[in-house]
Amino acid sequence: MNVTILAVGKLKDRFFEEGCGEYQKRLMRYCTLSVREAADEKAPEALSPAQEEQVKEREGKRLLSLLDPRDHVIALTVTGRAYTSEGLAERIGALRDRGKNVTFLIGGSLGLSREAIARADEELSLSKLTLPHRLARLVLLEQLYRSFKILNHETYHK
């Protein structure tokens, strides 16, 4: 199974680089993993709602340009479907069994554009809490690793 993570912005902190790197390495045993980054927009702290939409739109276009149109796309959103770890594993397993390649979209600090969400086949929420986009990437990688461990009936800490 091919799994792609398309994320806005680079990991700038060593903590996130090391954590994501560790889970990427672990995941290689279970899938072909690709992580691609789209440039984030430089924007001042105080933006009007219209300016925020413009930033998300520009970032969204960059993300969408990296998509393989054949992939099953899952957008990470606050309003997406929340799963237990076992439920996410079941969903990943179902997509794998149908021969689907999966691409996850992670927006920048303002989230995903409407166009990126509209392109998605489904939406996933990692938490009811708002997570910084860099932390969301780390949590997603860990949960994907956990999903594959569950699918392969392997032990993993609870």
C-alpha cells in the first residue's frame, strides 16, 4: 500500500523532525510512505477573514498540485470523522484491501482551503482539540504506525 502525506510547511523544530523521522522509519516495514511538503505562506499574525482565506487558498493550490488524482484523499480537519485507533486501523485495512493508495492532506497554521477539503474523499479528525499542524503530522504518523501494528496482529504499547 502506498501512503502519502502532503503537508503545508516544513518541520522546523528538531523535536518534530526526530519524532516524524522515527515513525516514518517504522512505517516503511508496512507500506511505501512518502511525505511531501508544500510551501506555507508568510503571513502576519493579524489577518482579516478574507486574508486568511487567501492564504489557505494559495497553500491549498500548492497541495492540490502534488496530488495523484487516482489516490483516495483524506483531509485532516477539525470537523472530520473521529476514530478510535482500532477504527482507524479498520478503515486503513479496508482501503488497503481494495487496492487504494491513500493521501492525507494536512493544512498550514490556518487549516485547509475549501478546495482541498472539497477534493478529499473523506475527512479525518485526530482530536477535538486544535493541534498545531506540525504536531498533527507527528500524531498522524504514530496512528498510522499503530494501525498497521493492529492490522498485523502485532503488539504495541497501549
